[in-house]
Amino acid sequence: MRFRHRVAALAACLSLPLAGLVGLASPAQAATSATATFSKTSDWGTGFGGSWTVKNTGTTSLSSWTVEWDFPSGTKVTSAWDATVTNSGDHWTAKNVGWNGTLAPGASVSFGFNGSGPGSPSNCKLNGGSCDGGSTPGDAAPSAPGTPTASDVTDTSVKLSWSAATDDKGIKNYDVLRDGTKVATVTGTTYTNTGLTKGTDYSYTVQARDTADQTGPASGAVQVRTTGGGGGEPGPSGKVNLGYFTEWGIYGRNYHVKNLVTSGSASKITHINYAFGNVKNGQCTVDDTFAAYEKAYTADQSVSGTADTWDQPLRGNFNQLRQLKAKYPHIKVLYSFGGWTYSGGFGQAAQNPAAFAKSCKAVVEDPRWADVFDGIDIDWEYPNACGLTCDTSGPAAFKNLSQALRNEFGSNYLVTAAITADGSSGGKIDAADYGGASQYLDWYNVMTYDYFGAWANTGPTAPHSPLTSYSGIPTAGFNSADAIAKLKAKGVPSAKLLLGIGFYGRGWTGVTQSAPGGTATGAAPGTYEAGIEDYKVLKNACPVTGTVAGTAYAHCGNQWWSYDTPSTIAGKMTWAKNQGLGGAFFWEFSGDTANGELVSAINSGLK
């Protein structure tokens, strides 16, 4: 299927001179008026995201559209969606694709692109005519204001200041945008935003409007976190570095909370998701009580170096996490419910979100371990879509559940969710209201891995965690960049998105071709499950032989594996920072080496 972004103008709009009457339209369109406006949806210094919106303002249907503009030298489109974009030098042309060319009166459509360079579009034409229906030719839009600075930050307010924009006709006023939505229009270059939520992250930009009511490009963004709240603060880099600790890992994997200390990982992470609590009968419940709070640890196994006693009120992983937090006070711990195996219970939970949320808080705040957990994470695989089982709760169920959790837990707890990274058209991201739900959540753990694997037992071989698309990728939209872009387009703030890293590889056997795209005869053997193996094993058993789409692959004998390495993780972290993401998370600790080299790579990459 063709990959489509439903791009919304989330950030400052630069309304470029565009058109009333479409002068070069076909006879059937001669009376049709249309406009085109440009929005700069994101900016990471060396590049930016952009969106054009074409609107039929006339009384007859528009059967096709073509938008043209000029970029200054050094600025160009690097990728685009929902339009066919070409260029001749610095002149760029975008034509509708098959499904979005027809516009009824009053209808509009958007297409988006990523660009490099500092410039903004100019000299726009729509179907050969002007783009805004009557701006004076040559009347330039205002420049971008300076990036705001934040001061006087409190629990509920922040003061913003910025340097003035310039314009040939003079500046009329400024729009202040919070997380892409206009919150105020002011005539000066300062604004104090009140009524905010304590302990919450916000992103602010500013755009100028001239006396002809033309708006210029958005300023750079300033990230602000209000004071107060019980949420876990990110590390010194300002980014989240979160790892999953599996409840069952203490058995066959022999991985315990103390391993976070001996590996050096505890000092480099900011958060831990404890996985998984179960969802039964529409309620949260502890899964393995022995592992969670009954298992006795000897002195040499314990984080504190003190042996558990038979009569102490809390033992097991929960007590070890309590000891870890005492030793590393910066770490916040969230209790994660669901996962691949236990997501079947969310459908019933969605029928009574308030009761579900109440049950979850009762588990998290159990008096025996109330000091251990700083929040809750919901890993629903997948709302209104199919995972191990199929859910039919409807597109609003996830938002309703998220709202109920926030209402129950309040602002003093973290409330997060692990979500699909299916960026395909009509895929799992489209199945639920992730944009609407994001207002209630601190962040999303976007599961940007497991795109491809030996469940397709004859191949083609493909990396399970590609950062970007590549020539020959088996499914369009199955990569991190497309998933993140789609979530942003649905209104999720960049700072609420964490990039997912797998500490394992996926592989096939019976493969003769080294490069991706080869055929196979089945899943490669693995320690615990065919087709999957820990990084700590693969780095020596099947060393990397190549890279593709920002990740690594390895061909050894007749096996073919893909997995991330410290080097590819460094590249992914640079990309995450350039995208303005809130950080990264990984699944899961026990796949790393004894000295925690993958955790270290994420930590270093986020600085």
C-alpha cells in the first residue's frame, strides 16, 4: 500500500502569497479558487519538517493541484510524502498523487516533507496562479523571530522572551505557540503563559505577522519543564534513558537487579519499566508474586549487600528495586502492565476505564511497596488492532483509558505507554487516537523494532529495527523515521516520543546472500527461542558484516542476523536528538553485555 502521512499544521504557519483564481486550470476548473499555505512543523538546526496545505476556496471541485515554490540556494527537500516532489535547481514542484487530487469546495489536503538547510519557500504558485488570493506581489513575509528564552519558571507558569522579527512593511504582532497550538497573540516580544501543569514538559515557538497579515516562519523551539510534580526528571542531557527489567529474567537468564549495578548501567539510566503486571478481568494485578516480592536474596546477590530474612515484609525484585533507588536516587521506576502476552485483558479494561485505573493505582500504591514505583506504564499490543489476539474496542478506547489513568494517578505520578511503531498507511498507528491520548501521558515508548523477522520463515531477510526506509524494504512504513513522523503528524509532541532500541537480534537460517533481501529456510537457532538472540551472544557468535538503514546485519555461515551495535546506536541517538525526541528506551537489560556497553552507547549518544 502507498504510505500516507496525514500531516497537520502543528507549528507556526507561514502563509505565503498564494492564490485566488486558478488561472491555468482546465475549463471545468476555471471558476475554482484555491489557496496553499506552508507550515514549518519542526526544526533541528541542520534541517526541518514542512507541510503544505491546499484548500479549495471556490464553488466547484478541483480535480488536480500543483504547488511550485523557490528555495534559496543550499535549501532542499530530502524526502516527501503524499505528493510527488521534483525540482529544477532551486525551483520545486509538488503534484498530487492519485488519491488526493480531487478537492470538493471547502475541502483541503496536506502533504509533507523533510528538508535540509536554513531557507524558507518563496514565489509560490498554485496551478500556475498566485497562492493566497490577492497579496501584493513582492510583499515579503516577515522573518522568523529569535528562539524564545524561558525565565521565571514556576509550577504553573513561564515567562518567554524573544528578539524581534523584521519585515519590509512592519510587524503587527506575534503568535505564541505551545506544542504547536496558538495560545496567545501579543504585540510585544514577551509573554507569560499561566495555567500550566506542574512537572510537565512544554515546547514553545513564536511567529510574526506583518501589517498585511502575512505570517512568517516559526522561531526555533524552547523546551520548558514546569517545576513541581512527582515525575522523574531526565538525566543531565535532559533526555530519558529508560530500560525494561523483566520479572521472569531472574530465572533462566539469571539476571537480577544487582546486575544493573555490576554492569555500570544504573548510573547511566534515568528510568526502569518493571515488566510485566497482568491485566485480568479488566483490572491490573501482580503476575509472578514469588519473583515480585517473595524470593529471598542472599547478601552477595543483594544490591545492599544484606541478606533477606524470612520475616521481612518485602523481598524479591520489589525490595531489590527499593535498594537500587536508595543507592541511585535519580532512578525512577514504573510498573508496566500488559505486553505481548497479557494485552488480551485491555479490551475488558476499556469497557470501564475508571475501574481499571483504580485497580492499577491500588497495585502501584500497595503499602508494602508504595515507595518503589513512581508511575505506571501501559503496554497494550494493540488498541483496536491485532497482536497475540485482536482487539475491537474502537479508536477512542486508548485515549479514554489514558485519560482515566491520568485522572486516577494525578500529576504526581508518571503515566506512560509503550505503543506500536507501524508507520504504514492504515496500519496500527491509524487504528487508535494516539494524538489525542498524548495529552494525558508523559511520553510514549515507540516500539521501533520487530518490524521484520523469521515469522516470515523464507524471508526476505530484512533488518528488524531499521531507522529509515531503504531500497527493497519489504513493507513501506515499517521503519522508525516513518513511525515517528506519523505520530508527530497526529499531534504528538516530539518531546513525548522515545525511540526504541532492541538489545537483541532477529535471524534466519539457510541464507546464502549477505546483503538484505535474501531467501531463507527458517528461523536461526536461538538460546531461548528460534529466530531471536541476545546482543551479548551475537556480537561474538555472528559479528557484523554490513549496515543498512541505520542498523547492522551479519551473515555467518548460513545464518543472517540483524541487530544494533554501539556504533548504530550512536547514529540513532544523533537522529533522535535532531528530531527533538525526549530520549530513548530499550528492551531489555539482560540482552546487554556484562559491562553494559549498549546502555553506555545510549547514554553517550543522548548527551
